[in-house]
Amino acid sequence: MAGFLLRRLVNYVVLALVATFLAFTLASATFDPIGVLQQRNPPPPAASIEAKKRDLHLDQPIPQRFVTWMGGVVQGDFGRTIADRPITDELGRRIGVSLRLFLLGITIGILFGVLLGVVSAIRQYKFSDYFATLFSFILLSTPVFVLGTLLKMGAQGINDSIGTNVLIFVGETTPGFQGNWFEHLGDRLQHLVVPTLAIALGQIAYYSRYQRSSMLDVLGSDFLRTAQAKGLTRRKALFKHGLRTALIPMATLFAFGFGLLVVGGTFTERIFGWFGMGDWLVTGISAQDTNITATVTLFVAVCVLFSGWLADVLYAALDPRIRVN
Amino acid sequence: MTVILNEGDAAGTTGAASGGPVDAAPEPGKAMTRGRLVLIRFMRNKLALVGLVVILGMYLMAFVGPLLSKWSYDTQDYTAFLEPPYSEHIFGTDKIGTDMFALTMRGLQKSLIIGLLVALISTTMAAIVGAAAGYFLGVADKALMWVVDLLLVLPSFLIIAILSPWFRGKSWFLLVLMLAAFQWMITARIVRGMTLTLKEREFVKAAKFMGQPARKIIAKHIVPNMASLLIIDATINVGSAVLAETGLSYFGFGVQSPDVSLGTLIGGNAESATTFPWLFLFPAGFLVVFVLAVNWVGDGLRDALDPTSTRVRRKEKKDTKEKAA
Amino acid sequence: MTTSELQFDAPADAVVDGPVLQVEDLHVSFPSESGRVRAVRGLSYHVAPGEVLGIVGESGSGKSVSSLAVMGLLPSSARITGSIKFQGRELIGQNDAELSRIRGRRISMVFQDPLSALTPVFTVGDQIAEAILVHRKVSKQAAAKRAVELLDLVGIPNAVERAKAFPHEFSGGMRQRAVIAMAIANDPDLIIADEPTTALDVTVQAQVLQLLETAQEVTGAGIVIITHDLGVVAGFADRLMVMYAGRAVEKGNVDEIYQQPRMPYTLGLLGSIPRLDVGEKQALVPIKGQPPSLTDLPDGCPFAPRCPMVVDACHTAEPPLMDVDGSVEHAAACIRTNEIAATDAEGAEAAVEIFGAEVAAEPEVARIPREQREIVLGLDNLVKEYPINKGVVFKRRVGTVHAVAGISFDIREGETLGLVGESGCGKTTTLMEILNLQKPMGGEISVLGTKSSEVDGKRRFAIRRDMSVVFQDPMASLDPRLTINDCIAEPMQVHGYSKDEINRRVPELMRLVGLRPEQLSRYPGEFSGGQRQRIGIARALALEPKLVVLDEPVSALDVSIQAGVINLLEELKSKLGLAYLFVAHDLSVVRHIADRVAVMYLGKIIEIGEVDSVFEAPRHPYTQALLSAIPIPDPVKERQRERILLTGDLPSPANPPSGCRFRTRCFLHASLPPEQQRQCIEVEPPRETQAADHEAACHFAQIRQVL
């Protein structure tokens, strides 16, 4: 079993490398940072353009550039931006910002999603099921950038009606905020609520739909009938035998859900002015900056793959049939 | 963002239970054809019907609406800047005096066309590649599985965003191809899985043992028996494609000016949503309603094509109530 | 082993007087696409303490639904009326919490499909212990200990270890044992067994039936056993109830029902079963038509459209159950019971008389001596192995499954060879190897003298004309998207028949298999299982083959339909001079249809020969065990028969025993002195001639009659 998980991990590391290489290559091939530079008004002198080309290793073939960059990454140096700032300096802070958003979003999403899905399945075709279905359908049809903006408008409305800024939707802290740790925490929470909702709502909808259908599959199963025939009440059979089995397919979804989360996070960060990895990606592509783009890609790949690996572990923990081989 | 795809879809059979003695047949003469049954089931699903009407209505509106309005998306009303909706401009105007109705319809047109084309191309590709990979296995199959794995790590959103500088200033059709190129893989994997199941079905074996060549078996027996899955998937894919396009366009990585889409409109106006809500709400509203309608239709189709659908119960209750009344 | 404090009460502890279960005028209906399905319509029966009641019926007769109603396990969409009294207490109308105190404690149930009956994520021991824990206030340790005892009781070897295993590590038979252990855990007063052996192999079926009898002895419970197989209940049940279209159509003591059936449907059922113990060609009674749709039943007797004795009066009102032959015990729902009683014949013979059935003639080629006929299919030492691989990136071979380990047989023109064996014996692999027509891993396959190892693509394509196949599952063997016309025409299109020829031949084929050509434009979904199987046969005959490979062609069909298809196959053989390779697990059917039979065990043919010789005088212990395990639909015979019960499960084909492959389960081997046992362990027994056209592979072959 441990061997299996280890092999998967190795497989994932290889995939992450390939993904980063691909992103790096595509970015290097399409981006034209010099072109962007030349369009400046007034145009920079030719000498500084030449210097820039050298700095960015544009005179080298792409694979070599990747090897150079990757060589730095291994030593903890992610290269420099076009504006000549070291990426590593900013990286830690940005990862922190993003992870706070992701982890909270995914935790809330899974917990409430599973709960909603189970309730929905057990009460199939009753009012609560219809309500949950409608709720998740609307949320799944609302892209994060619309949902985020709507939440912003809603938060504005709440603030206006209360008269104070309870919910703050710009940035992750108030710049220059003074106070003790408790007040700091409060300030952070005020900033956190709306963006977390923007992320979590979609996740809840996503997981609840799958949990509902996986639970419905189990509802008709023979073993649930056996459990009842033993003398368990329907409710007890459902939660002990049904839910436990219905959770198994959810483990694999975890990896898919995380990919969704990363893309959603990008929008959320942009809309609420959080300077995380997603925001950086948009900045990087807009500035046609290969190093930023590749760094963010590496981060995304590692996140997705880690969640994929976690899904493997979960799957093995949940399903004895997998555990054996 | 794909909503639940039921992989267990019964490959278009009329619910043949596996194992056990065979049940009585529907009485000859009274038996409903499968098509009729599906139609009846679909028509019964009110939400799906509403969804269908909404989708058709939107396509009609996007192309006929602009003809009925006296404003055009590329002319400005210099007497009305940033006006909220009123009789002259039913959706209001933007900051340079463009009629928001004309603009929204223009954006809707582009988004809907892109959605439709992407769905058609990607579903066709998915059917061909998935069925071939599943039937022949071998190298093609390995490659497909690997690409799908890779896409999980490297979200298509990211790839197209990175490539966006390359198709800036070129035809929007390139974007269609890009979107389609990254949307078929997940469906292809599901098609592959179903092909593996169908391949073991006895009618496919029978065809093989009578000497039917492989490509004919795929065309005659395998793909038609996945029709229900493909129809559902094509429907859902229209929604996903529109979401993908608007998401990219939101950041300026998708549809490029002078073209407008719902995404560029939403992206351009999100900042001013709290102060001039009509700029944001109209395009966003159309987007959400359209995707919602697509999802409803997809869900209705799945229910109608799924032999184990249990909606009958509801229907019957309603009938008895009506009779009692 | 010290036994725990949880014990069974003394058997036959009559707590309450009167029946354990009393069902009165039970009605159950479900909503469906085409209206309300009235699955059970006015059913009444009772079970006395310690009594075994058999409920027999085909699919859709309402037998399972009525028992699920007793358990209170029907979906909430079901509408239930009437009365179900358990030990005098009304069950209908009780809520889930109240019922759950009875379920598993007083009434328990054994289900049909053991593979899905256990929760995959908990160990078997835990699941059995749970059954105890929900009803009794005992410690977890005590429950776990009891679970082990119960597993031991139901015959799971090494129970302490096996209790820790998960369901997927158990074979089907072992899982069914575990389910039975669960059912008897709380010493119930009633056990309902719903088709408990249908999904199992015959030898395992015999073990499980034996176990149910033991369960009945230790708990003293009343048992309701539901089945479609009249053989299964013949030796076990005290009373029998036959159901049709949601009602009881006949009930009575088991001997009376088998010997003096008074309802034409019961009669037909008895007449439609091929008998293992009938040597001479037996005429099988086909019941025409299909069971009625339960959504809108016609007035009158629901069996009337299929009944050979129908008169106008049958259509006016549905006959109630009436006492027959002046007996209070025996009742039948038919207005012409007296006339049935008037026939001299008994049981199945009466059926032949009333329904009219004929034995198909021998094909003309059969008159030529066997040796002079052409060999249609020859297998010479065929071998098929599968590698067992491990590892994701670097695959390495860790073992080999010896699915087919060198088998030889031939089929001559106009002859039927029955290939029989239980699941996992390699018969399906053999079949696929023959149909694939590729060069085998070892040995040779030759069709009409052409060796498959020497053919190219073109020649292989040509051979396919001479060999066709009919599959088991009529639901899956026709493409649901093609019309019947296209289904039957497909092989002719592939082989380049002209349009006119196809259009002429398709209706001809339809008539040949007993269907009307007007139905050609319909889709498979509109036909019943039996009709679809006929369509499959028509397709197989389209190219006028010499050999038809039949893969369990009737095992998915209800008995009343099965007889019709068997009769059709025999008639076609006689008319067209076909040769059949008939793969089956049902030896009764094989005895009826085959000329020769080959018995497979773990990839080897252990006995082969002329069918009567093999069945009357089996030489190999496995054949003997197999034959003795098959129940005969005759309660008197069945009670007298001695059953050879095999121990354990089939060994893994990846690691077959040395020497004789059967020795690990062989009763003969176990009884031998050590030096002779050594021969079994060390030397693989060759196939040796035992009589004219009868070979067996056993060092100590001896005749043992088991029928």
C-alpha cells in the first residue's frame, strides 16, 4: 500500500515537471516582452533593450532557458520579473494569501457540500431537495466573476443599511491598521468573509451535486437493504452503511474540485484585490512575463497534484478493496 | 465547469437489468418507442422545457433583437452618458453613450455562437477519439489518458490565457478552436469508459464474430449507442464553453476588441458594478440565465434518457390530485 | 472453543399458538411509466412455526414483492393494503422504528445476490456482530465472539481469521453463508429466503440449501423460500404456493402439487422443466405467450391467454382459489380443475397430454455412424493462459492464470456437444478462443478441417460464415438501436449478400424461428426475452452455418419460456442438420439437448462421452458430485436422494493443485489409503476410455449412480 502511494507520488512529481515545462515553453514561445517594452512612450534606448534581452536569456533556445530557470528553482531562486524584481521575495507572501483563501474555501465547500448532497438525496423529490437542487444549479451556472461582483454589491448593500463597513471587500487587511492581535483578527475576518463566500458557494454546489448522485446510487443498493433487514432503522442504515460507502467516489472528485478552485481563486483575488498567486498570474500574462507565469503554473501544479495524492490516500483509506493491492 | 455527468448512463438501452430471469416484455402493439418515451419524459420536466424555451429565445433575441432596436452597438448617443435604464435606452447607456441593449445583444451573439461551435467540435472529437481509444486501446489510449491527466494539472484556462498574446488581433474563430481543443478530453475519457463497457456487450461481440470490421462496429454499434451521453454532453458543453469564453474574456484573454462578448462586457464593467449596476447586471444576467437554462435542459435530457428515472412518482401524485379536484 | 452466552433457544419453542406469519388479502402496487403496476393482488397465506413454505413463480409474479412487504422494506412509493400478521401482531402500518425491532430479531431475510448484499467497507465479522448488537445489550467483544461462532456454524473454515476479512475477499457462496449467519444470529422465528441460490453454482447451491436446512433445525424457525426453480424446493419445502400475475394460483402440500397439479399453469411449469433423471427423449411443454402486463390486466383468469384449456367462461371472471379434490390443504384457482383431475397421467405427463408437446425428430445425418460424419469443430490440446501483471509503470509478470489447460474434443456434423462446468472452469474462455479464430497459445482449433493457426484474415472471414454464435443475455445480444430487420440482415450485409437476397431471406428466417415477419420494423426493446433469443437465433442462422455455438442460450429465460427455445433449437437442428456446441451450467438442459457431453473442471475436461452413459454411469467424482447437486422436481425422489456435498471453493486457476486438479475437494481422494492418494497428488490422471464413447480422467474411476 505504502509502495503504491509512493509510486503515485513519483508519478505526480513527473507530471508537475511536465506541466511546468509545457507552460514555460508555451509562454516563452508566445510572449513578446521586448515588443511590450518597445511600445513604451518614449521608446527605451536600443542599448537597454539589448541588455533586457540578455537579462531575460532571450538569446538562448527555449529548452535551455527552462533548464536555467529550473536550475534556479531547485535552489529556491525563481528568477526575476521583467521589471527586474526577484520573484522569490514576493512568492511566500502571495502563496500565504492564496492558501488562506483556498483552504478555507475548500473546507467549507466539502463539509457543506457533502451535507447538502446527503440531505438532498435522502429527501429526494421533496421540498428540501428541490431547494438544494435549485440552489446548486444557480450557483453552478454563475461564474465566480459574476458571483464575486454580486456578493460585493450585496455586501455594499448590507454596509449601507447598517451604516458601518462591517464587510470589507477590498484587500485582505486594512493598510496601516493599528490594534492588538484581537483587533487584527477581527479586521482580517471582516476582509475574509465575502471572498471566502465567493469561493465556497461554488464548491458547495459542486460537491453537493456529486454527493447527491453518489448517495442516490447507494440508496438503491442491496447492502443497504441487508442492513435494514438486520434491524437497523432506515436512518441508521443510511448513515452507517450508506454514507460511508457513498463517500468513496467523492475522494477522486477532490482532485478535480481543486483544479476548479484554483481557477475560481484567480477571479476572486482579482475582484477583491487580494495580491495572491491568481492575481499574479493575470499580472504576469498581461505583462508577458514568462518567469511569473511559470512560477504560478508550478504552484498550481503542485497544489493540484498534492490534492490528487491526498485523494489517493483518502480513497485507499475509505475503500478496503483498493487497500489490498 | 462541467456539471455532473452520470457515467453510469445506460448506454441508451431500455434498462435491461443484468442477470436474473428476464422480465415480461411490454405488450406488443402497445409498446412505446424509445424516442417517444424520451420525449414524453422530457416534456414532463417543466424546468427543462423552460430551459429549452429560454435557450431558443436567447438565440432568437441575440440575432433579431438588434434589428428591432434603433441603436447600434457601434454608435453613441451623445445626449446620454451613463444613464440608467429608461424608455429611450431600455438597458441604459455606458460612459461614452453606447446603448447597453445593443451592446449586450452584440456580446450575446458572440458568446452564443462560440458556445455552440465549441460544443459541436469538441463533442465530435470526443466521440471519435474516445471510441477509437476505448476500442483499440494501445498507444492512442495511453496518450489520451495521459493528456487528460495533464489537463487536470494544467487547467485549460491557464493554457489559453498563456497563449492569448498569440491570437490577439486575429479572428475570434481561433479562440473557438482553442476552446474546443481543450474541452474534448474529459468527455473523451467518459466515451472511452463507455466504449470499454459496450465492447463487452454481446451485440458488439456478435458483430465482431460475424466478421464486421472494427471501424464499422464503432460507427454502427458503439457510437449510436452512446448517443444519449453525447447529446447530454454536447448540451452541457455549450454551457461550459460559454463560461470558459466569458472567463477568459473577463481578463482580456479571450475575445479581443473590436469584438465584444458577454465576458468582455462583464469584465469591463465589474469595477463600476456598485455604482452603475446596470452596466454589469444586464450582461451578467444574460450569461447566468443562459447557462442555467443549458444546465436544466442537460439535466432534463439525462432524466429523460435515464431508464431508472424515478420522476414518475411525482407525476402520478399530481395526476391523482388533478383527478380528485 | 468455549461457546459464548449467546445461544439459540431450544428448537421448536412455540412461543405463540397459531401461525408465525399470516398474510391476508395483501395488495401491493407501484407507480410506473405506463400506469400503476399491481404487483401483488389479494394474496393470502400462512406459515406455521417450523414449517417450510415454498413460493414458486416466474419473474414478475409478485413473489419477491410480497416478501419484501412482510419485511417492510418496500420503497415508499409502494401502496400496501391488506393484513400481515406476525405472531398475531399486525405489521402493516407500523413505523420504521417499530419494524426495525422485529427485523433481524424475529424475522430475518436472505437475499438473492450475495455479491452485493454485504456492505463493501466493513469486515464480515463486524457486519454479523452488528446484527447482534442492534438487538441485544451485549458487549462488543461478546458480539464479535458470537459472530465468529456463527461463521463457524455456517461452515466458513478458519472463522477467527475470516471474520476479519472484507466481503470482496469472500467468494459468492461464502458471502451467502455470511448472510445466512446474519439471518440466524438472533434466533429468529421466521426466515425469508428470496431466491437464495439463484446466483450460485449448483454445487454451492447444494451446500447453501443444506445450510438452510441446518439453520431451520437450530433456530426452529418457519421458513419461506422463494424460487423460480421447482427443483430447489421439491425436497425442502413442506407446502408450496405457486404464484402467477400477483396472485396465488395453486397451493397445497408439496407432494400433491408435484403429483396432482390442478392449475394448468402449474402443470405447464412442471412440464417445461427438462429432467435430469429422464433418459429417453422427453417432450418439453412450451407455454405460449408471456406473463401479462401488471398495469392493465384483462378481466378473467390472467393465465387464460396462455392456457391450452381455455374456454369462454375463463374470460368472464378471475377464478378464486378453490379447494380441489375435496382436500382443505390443496387449492387451485381454475374453473376446470375437475377436468384436469380426470386425466389419468400424473405431473409432467399430464402436462404433455394437456399442452401437447412433441419430441423433435433426429436429423437425417444422425443416421450415418458418428465416425463417418465430417468433423465440424476440432480442438486439440487447446491452451489459454493469462499473465497476472503487477506494477503501474514497470509491469512485471507475477503469475499465470491457466484458464484452459489443454483440452481436446471434436464435434461432428449434426451433433450437439454440451460443454458444462461451474463458473471459473474455463468454458467461456474456450468459447472465446474458438470464436476469435486466432492462433492459439498452444494446441490447435480447426473448423471444418481448416486450422486456425494457419489461416489469414481472408480465410478467417470465410470461416465465419460456417460458424455463428448465440449469446446468453437476450437483452444484450441485440443492438437496441437497430430494427429487427437490420439485426438479422447484418451478417448477410457483412458477407456481401445482395439486397434482394437479404430482403427475401430475412422474413424467411423470422418464420423459421417462429416469429411473424410483420414485426421486422420493430426494435428489440419491444420484444420479450424469449422472442429476442429467437431473433438472436435467426441472426445466427442467416449465413446458413454448419456449426452454431450456443453460450448458455436459455439460462437467462424464465422456465416457461425456456422450453419453447429449447424445442426450437432441437427442431432447427433436425431440419437443418446443424451441429451445436452448447455451453451451459445447467446439466438438466444439457441432458435434454445434447448428444455428447464434456465436463470441465479448472481448465480441463475431466469426463466426456455419450450423454446417457455419462449421466447414468458417471465415472469421475466431480461429475458425480455435480449431478447429485442438481435438484430434481420430484419431492419423493428428492427426499430419497443422497447428496454428495463438495467441500470448499474452487482453487484459483493461477495456482492449480498438482497432479489431479480436483483432488483438493475430492471425496474419493479423501477416502483413499495414503499410497493411492500419492498418485493423485503426483500424477495427473490422463483421459482414459471407460466405455464406448465415454472417457474420464481419474486414477480410480468407478461408477456411482447419483440420480
